[in-house]
Amino acid sequence: MCSSFTRKVSSLDYSFYLKSSAVIFFRVSRHGFFVVGNMDSMTASSQTWMKIVEILRNQHQIGPQLFLKCQIHGEIIPAAHATDFDRAPEGGCSRMCNATLDKCGHICRLICHVTDIDHVEYQCRLPCEKKCEKYGHPCPARKVFYSLTEKFAPIRKQLLIFFFNLIVCYQSCPRCMVKVNTLLGCGHSLDLACCIDVETFACPVVVSKTLPCQHIIPMLCHDDPSKVACREVVEKELPCGHSQRDKCSARVEDILCLTKISVVIPACSHPVRFYLIARKFFSYSKYDI
């Protein structure tokens, strides 16, 4: 804990403030207590602080400056002026942290810091060097970066800055798109992107399969023959007794008969020809068909 006494000596309540503050400060302090102020004016205004200052002087704990010790490197920084604290901007010292990160193995690039010592929240901004878990391919972002920097050497610096802001180590890698010769469960071998899940991938190879109707047709390997409508044209026997060619998967109940029939109208004895499907448009009682 650090406290500064900068009030005027002539204040009426200064003596009371010093006495009460001493009790409070010593009660709440846990690891240390630093006092910045004029010791002579404090002892002249408070008997309590007179006794405290006497004890501190006997222990050689009063001086013109504070000694700040880095918890990481052990470096000691004497601080007598406000600018001296600039030598420990993050609470440690002026050295680089250089700690090895457990997540990626890179070195911490911050100034020595006392917060987040274990680098749990630290975000590494170096180029990604991770590899895909499946085949160990390098990060796609890194591959694209180096290919572009080699192709566009004159603007390499601008590309470097762009990719540092776009894809850095702490971010998740894009999906690995390296082509790998993969053997599928159906037995076909294809060049697929590394990130594709073989178990759920639908094989696009065209093969010949036998349908439940025993017709053999070309279809995609992953298609189920029992769910494919056969389009082969076959001869079908209709409920009316006529035969007609139609798709194998068509139901005979849904097929319209296109056969023409000849009928003699009894009233006039004239013969007429029409499609059998037209019977429903005629009145049986009128024409006696």
C-alpha cells in the first residue's frame, strides 16, 4: 500500500487526520506500506507518527527514494522522481519478458509485466506456425503468406503488415485445403481436401447400380438404389386391357390410356374414333357406349 500526505500543515484537522490515518493504513496493509511525504511536518503534527518515524529511522527504512524490485528478473530500480517509474511501465522492469508461451512455443514480446504472468490471456501476434492435426500440413494462412511474399517481393513489407493484422498465431487456423489422395468407404480413391471428413463425404463417382426392378442405370455412388425412380421405358398392361409404353416407375393406375377405339353410335349408326380416356366426357346413357 502507498500513501501520500500532501495536506497543508496549518489545517486544523491535519493532526486528527494523521492519527486516524495511521490506524487505518496499518490495519489494511497486507504486504507493505510506503509513505511519501515530509516526515518533519508529520512528526510535528502527530505524536503517533513521531513514534512511527522513530522506529523507521532506527531500522534505516526512511530515505530520499524508493527501491522497486522486479518480481520476474530481480532488477532493482531506485525511484526518487515520477519519471523513474517509467523504467517499469508494466510493473516489472525495462527488460523484455521473453517467456516461452505454452500454447504455441513462441516468445512473449511484451515489456516485463507482473499481470498475467502465466500468459493465460496473452494473444501471440507472431506468424502462425501451427500444423493441422490430421496430416501435419502447415497452417494454410502461412502457406498463402509466403507464396504471396515470394511472388510480390517489391511489396513484401506491406503484405507482411497486412497478414500480421489478418492472421496471427492466437487466431484459429483456416481449414486445411491441401489435396490428399483419400480412400473412401465405398472403395473409390479421390484427391480430397485434407479438412474433409471421409465418414460423411458423399462419393460423387458415377457408377452403374441395379434397381429393385432389376434395371441397371448410371447413378452417383452415394445414392440409394431403393430410393431412385427408374426412368427406363417399358411396356405396361393398363387396367383397361390395353398395353402402353411408359416409365418403369410409373404406376399403371396413374397412366392415361392413349389408345384410340372405334364405336358405332346406335342413334345414327355413324362410327367414331376417340381416345379411351375421352369416355369420361361422354354420357353412357346418351350414346350407349
